[in-house]
Amino acid sequence: MMLLDAVNETGISRGFNGSGTLTSVTWMIVLGIIISWFFIFYHKKVIGDFINALFEAGADSEENAKTLTEIGQERNVSAVNKYSKSATLQKLVICDAVDADPKSGRLKIDENTKFYIDELNRDRLKSMYNPKGNSMIFMLVGAVILAVIAILIGVFA
């Protein structure tokens, strides 16, 4: 009983609007989920554009490897930065860059670096970066549904 009194005295049990911690916790979870959805969407969109450009250009072997300019991704700096530091992405998408920055360990990618997707990784990359799964509308509808659920929890808490 003493712990409950201490909690009530400090006001810890009150949320943003004084309705209780359940409402606050619910809103924090909802906001965390929505923010993570935006990060996932951004990641799939940026890297997905790079991957899909390689697929469309037919970069499926070392002989058919393409530069960023050839696939229209020379301005996709985010994808290049992600590729240069992601060991997983470097295993799935092959490039001919061999030099790495000694301080950061990142690959040095320039306008002459060529990329291709090995046949073994095609299906995995297609499932990971499926352009049909990148709909902003579904994400926004999901965010609205989560917000409604949070509001209902706040009303009935």
C-alpha cells in the first residue's frame, strides 16, 4: 500500500492528459510502431529503387554489371551509403569495388563501380524489396487504425 501511495504522490501514474499510465504507454507504443513503419518504408523505398533498377537493367552477372549512372541511380546517395556500410547488402548485391576507407571500413564507391545481382540472390532480393509492398496508403491506414485503438484505450481506461 505504501508503494501505491508514493506513486500517487509523485504523479507518476498520470499520463499526458492526467488519465493514467495505460493511455501514455499505449500512445508511446503506437508512436513507436508508426515511426518504425516510416523507417521501414524509407529503407525499402531507397534500397528498393536501387535493387529494382539493377533488375530492370539486366545486371545479373559480372559481364552485365552496371554503374550507378547506367541504372539511373547516381543521385541515390542514401542507397550508396547504405550499400557501402552494409555487409549483408554487399553479399546480396555484388560490386567490383575493393578499396575500403581505413577509418570507417566503408567501401569506396565511385562513378566507375559496377554492380550486379547474382542469380542465387534474385529471389531473396525480390521478396525483401518488393515494390508492391511499399504502399504509403497502407501504412497511413494502419497508422490511423492504431491511433483509433489508442484513443479507444484512452477513453475506456
